[in-house]
Amino acid sequence: MVEYNFDRDDLLRADAGRDDSRRDERFDRRDYEEERRAYERDLERERQDDQRRMDEAARAALEAELMRMSAEDLRMIVNDPQTRVTSGGRISSRRPSGRDVIRSSGQFTMQGFALPAKKPRKKNKKHCKNLSQCFREANRKLRKANGQLRKGKTQADVARMAHRLMKKC
């Protein structure tokens, strides 16, 4: 049999009052969460409506611009491989990067942070250049003249040798 140093009935009575107050706090928190989600849904709807209006305005502006263009100008735009016409009617001279695609997808809009802009580092550029030279050297040593790996060697061996050569640089 288990002995207790306190009266269990007193403990249960004291907890009973606290549980009710905690339950009220939980309900308040749920209400707050529901209101917050509803507010975010409304904001998202407004953003989509604004985007739709802007797309319609951009499409109308593009159509007006295309009507003013000559057939030769249109042919140049359509046949230029560097020019892209997006679904929203915008004309772009470059393909979007992976980060641009992620940013425009809306996947991270409600996360509370922005994706950092990519900054190339001098140190990284130098390291990559040296590593590629070491990979060339390791491949030259571990491959035959026809490009096959030597017997018993794998790509992992090539990578190990390249990193060993990097330590010597």
C-alpha cells in the first residue's frame, strides 16, 4: 500500500478550482485563434481580389499596347528567346530564378519573415574555384583515357581525393 504525506482529497479540491479557470483561458485562446484565422482569411481574400484587379488592369494595358504595335514589333517579341510573356501579361527579359518562383508562389507569405536576398561571398567563390580545379585533377588521376573510372575506384574516391588535394592548397 502507498502512503501519502498529504491528504489527497485536499489536493483534488484545490485543483478543481484551477482547472475551471484554465479551461476558460483555453476557450479564450481558441476564440482568439479563430478570430485571427478569420482575419488572415479576409486579408488573403482582399490580397487575391487586389491581385485579380491588377492582373485585369495589366492585361487591358497590354492589349492596348499590343494594338498600337506593328506586326513587325510583335514578331520580334514572340520570336525573341530571351523575352517571356507571363500569364499576367507582363513582358520579362529573363527567366525567373528559383527564389523568384518561391517568392511569387505565396508559400511563405504568412510565415512572418522574408526570404533573404542571395549575396555571393568572395570566400565561397574562391573556394568553389579551387575545389573545381581539385576535382579536375582527381578525375584526371583516377580515370582512364576513355573516361571510365579505373578498376576498383568510385566517384566517392574521386571526391575524397579532391578534398584531400584541397587541404594541400
